[in-house]
Amino acid sequence: VVRSQVPQVLKLVGLAAKSDRYPRQLSGGEQQRVSVARAFVNRPLILLADEPTGNLDPATSVGIMRILDRINRTGTTVVMATHDHAIVDAMQRRVVELDRGRIVRDQARGVYEATRRSQPTQTPTAQPTPAPTEPVQAPPPEAGTPADEPDPAGEEE
């Protein structure tokens, strides 16, 4: 079953033309896309991504985020941990901020708060922000399949 999904998932992450390569023959960004593809191949309901762009240059990071967005549009919930404020601000998706294991903010279309970056972490004195009253759901799939879109990292295959 997995083997039959591989070509479509490799196309989704922009690596269909490199399916015969070994990991050492791929760039760091390509290896990261393979990691995302491996996590998605079984079509999970939830995909957890811990700092998926942590060691990547800005252009490759944008490509990874486009892939995660495309995966989300197929109906998979993507939960991502990041300290990269540029990614949070660009995506403007639900932001759940934790401080010492407690939820201190939960916004449907959140951004990174500059004031929090410049201040030392403190234990919140107020109650955690309640979950949004409006459920946050993945947008419906757009016309065509995700594989019909151009290469998310902007590379030729």
C-alpha cells in the first residue's frame, strides 16, 4: 500500500525526479522534504512537525511551509512547533503559545508577538486564553489535486 503512494507523495513534495537517489545525494532541503513525505505517505489525520525549518535557509523554509500547507489542504491537521517568527507571521494560522507547559495564548489567525520576543519568559498571571469560539478547520481542497500544483520549493524536476 505504501509503495503505491510513494510516486504521488514524492510529486507532492517536488522530488518525483529524484526517487532513485540515496539520501547522501540530496541537499539538506531535499532531505527535509523526504522527511515530510515519509510522515505523510500513510495519510495521517495529524502530522506533528517539530521545527521542520530549523536548519534550513529562508528559501527552502518557504518550500517546506508550502508543502505543509498543501498537506493541510488535503485534510490532514498539521501541528508545528517553531521559534521562527517570520514563518508564524507569514502563515497566519492558528497559534497556540506555550510557556512552561501551559497555554498562554490561542488565536485562530495569530502572529508572533514582538513584545514577547524582547521580554524574558514569565509565568502568566492571568488565566490562559480560551480556545477560539469558532472552530479552526482546514480549508476545503482547491480545484485539482495537490500534486497538480508547481514544485513547492521552486526547483525544476
